[in-house]
Amino acid sequence: MTYKIGLLGLGTVGTGVANILLDPEGRNPLLHEIEIKQVGVRSLTKPRSIKSLGDRDLPEDYCTDDLMSIVTDPDIDIVVEVIGGIEPARSLVLKAIAHGKHIVTANKALLARHGDEIFTAAKSTGVYVMLEASVAGGIPIVQALKQALGANRITSLTGIINGTTNYILTRMHEAGESFESILADAQKLGYAEADPTADIDGFDAADKIAILASLAFGDRIKLDRIYREGIRNITGTDIKAATELGFVIKLLAIARRPEISPESSESQELDIRVHPTLIPKHHPLASINGVTNAVTVSGDPIGEVVFSGPGAGSGATASAVVADILSVVAALKASQQNHQDHPKINQLMGCSHQHYASVQSIDKTINQFYVRFITRNQPGVIGDLGTCFGKHLVSLESVLQKPSMESSSENLAEVVIVTQRVIEGNFQAALAEITKLPSLYNIPTVIRIL
């Protein structure tokens, strides 16, 4: 039997998927039983070179700009959505599910925002929604959380899951260039979009950690409950200071079962956030550079495991898409061999969680901080800072005062403080009081420490 694919989108990822499906030799034998029936595109006149066809275009009868006809075609078994964005992707996916099609998607924004209705519809209809390609490109982290790590009680996920920001921060560390100049280069190289907001302000990473946290902890995650902070304000001065202290700066996505605060009994709330973080140079994530992605997973009984690899691009993402297609086909083939007219969904492949997790507000989390103050160069400044922190139960690990690197004025000094691990709300209250001190000039940098 041949299993027929409807491919929505023939951009970078869609072309990569087509290349694999049209060139099955030397790959998984199941690929010989998979056929692209139709490809949905926005424009029929745009040339699209397919490597596996000798850099020729797809035959004309493969392509259509009537995407709705693909998701309602009774001959198509699996709809692969790689057009991206929210609409028309959402409407097409829901229509495909209503027509009994299994879904493979790389669309993290769609799943993070509308996963509730998509997975509810899929459960009702009895079809799979596969999403390996939506997070971390070619790294099989979704499959691992669903199956390989299924025996574990996951305690935390910590990841570099946005290649654009990792590329920018790596260049800032290695070459000492400014954020703005590296961002411009990243755009020229295709690592960053013309509008880089989703990447540099943390929206992309928040979408992805919402998906991973949902898989790891078994409940749906409301995207607007995730604290998000991007890298737009990281400067060369911050990079230099981090290096001097034995750290590197990375944009981390974090999801974990929180520590129990002495002031809080809400121990079941999850701690999920995205923000720049100082990472010790010996940490496994500190050496993840360029556009590479990596995720560490901690669980009981396995301990800590690290997944690393290409986080984006035609090859990596297409590899994940086709892996999901193979999983669905293998499940369908097994059902047919067992003569099941209405195959049961394999629970290790599906996403069956129905309830929403309670996500902890950022002020209840426990963090260590690096803070850089620019102050008037006068006696008593460090004492004033220490008094404000002490009043709000913030203990300090180290204090360093030196001439300001951001001003030639002899009347300004720089004070770098590293706190101990403290309740974030207490730290923010102390910081609010410090902003009122007459001796303070400004607070250019506040970064959490892993």
C-alpha cells in the first residue's frame, strides 16, 4: 500500500521534505511506500528547484494554489504543514483533522497559540498531530520527551533553542562586535529575518519552551504566562564583564518544577521563562555556539542528558518532518496488519494532556543576579546599596567597584554586584528602592545567573 502525502508549502523546509521523499534510496525502507500526491503553494509561477529531481521543478500537476483542496482530498493520508504563521495554517490544519488526516507540522507559533483546539480536535477525530520539527530543528527532543524519557519524572528543561540569538551572542563574545552590527550580518546571512523581533525579543524561544514544557510536565501551557526577556539590551560591556567573572551570556529557555520558597506553599506551580542568562564556562550549554541548539533535560532516575545539533535550516528541519511522517506511516501500517478498521492512537506518539498547568509568576521564582550600577563617585555608595538589599532580604555574594567603562567622567563609578540566590520579588523590590537613591546614575544591566 502507498501512503499519500499532501504537502502545504514549498519554501526552505518544504523543499527539503520533497527532496527526501523523492529520493528514498539508502534511507528507511518505509519511504518507498510514501508518495507526495499534491503540493500546495501560494504562487504557481514561482520557480522551485528540487535537488532530487536533478534541480528541475516539480511537475506542474504536483502543485496547486488551492490548499483547501489538499486537506479535504479523500486520497491523502497525511497533511504536512510547513507554510508557517497562524493563518491560513490554523484553518487548514483544523479542516484536515476534521477530514481524518494525520498532521505533521513544523509550526511552533501555531502550536504554542492554538495547540489546545488542535489537539482537542485531533483526539476527538482519532488522528495524530506530530510536531518534532517545531522545536530545535533536527534534534529529536520531542520524540525523547514522548518516549525515550517517558519513564522519568522530568524536573527541568534548559535550552538554547533560538539559533539567531545564539549566533549574535557568540559573535559578541568571540569578536567583541556590537549587537547592531552582528544583527545586520545575521540578516544578510539569512540567520535573522528582516524583522528580527520574534528572535531577539524571545518570542520564538517562548513558543518552543511552551511546547517542550507541555510535553515534559503533561499539561498545556498558556503562552502569556511565560516570562519573556530578549537580548536587545546586552552590550559589549556586559560580555566583557561576564568573561571576567568566568561566564558566558546565552538566551536560555527554562522550564522546571520550582524550588519551594519559605514564603510560598504553591509548590506545584511550574517555573517557565525565557531570558538572557550568565552561564558558568564549565556548563555544557556554555560551549554551544553559532546557530547550534541544545537542550539539557534533568529527570529521575536518569539524571541529566544533553541534546545538541542544528536548530534550523532545510536539512535539519526536513529530517525531523520526515521522521514524523515515518512514525505515522509505521503506526498506520501496524494497524492495517492487525486488521483494525479504526486504529487506536499510540499514546506514546500522541499528545493526550487536556488540563492547563499553573505557571509561577516571575516574582516568586528563586534566582541569582548579576547587576551593574553606574553611581556617583562619592563615599557611602556601596553602603547605601547594601542597606537597600539587606532591607529586602537580598544577600550579596560579591561587590566590585571600579571606574565607569561607559563614561569618561571622573564623577561616575561602576559597581558590580552578584547576589546569592534570592526570591525574585525581594530582589525587584530592593532594586526599585535603589533607583530612588541620589547617588545612583543608572542601572544598565540586570542578568540572571544559572
